[in-house]
Amino acid sequence: MATVKRSVTIDPEVLAELSPERRANLSAAVNDALRLLAAFDAQQRLVDEWEAEQGRPFTPEELAPYIEAAVRAQAELTMMVAEEAVHRYRGEA
């Protein structure tokens, strides 16, 4: 895959909060973050298209199942990251 080189500025506070593994490979960390943002942007485009076609915004009732799924996914991801951190702390990984 072809890559594009860009210069970025990172707040020192943000950098300090990254794990040593992420700091060791900032390109991978930036790509992971940009993939997540690209997914959010794609989802927003779908919402915008739907709302334009319907001529109205989503109602809270229509959004509720998607918000619940997003919250569950975030909770699962948080637990996975926490478990990995515990394993690293214990020297298991």
C-alpha cells in the first residue's frame, strides 16, 4: 500500500498518555486514530444522506438502538484494553 508522508504536531499531554507501545510506533497509532475518524465521517455521511432524503432528522427513538450499540461496543473495547493493560502490568504479555 502506498503511503503519504505528512508532518503532524502532537500535544505533549496526549503523547504522554499513550502507552509505550503506541509511542514506539506513532505512525501506526496515527493510522489507527485516522481509521476511526474516517469510520465516524462515513457514518455521519450516511446519516446526512438519510436525513436529506427523509427531509427530517432522526428521532431519538430511531437513534436509540444505534446509540445503545455504540455504547456497548465502546464498553467492550474499554474492557479489552483494560485487560491487555492488566496482562502487561503482570508481565503476561
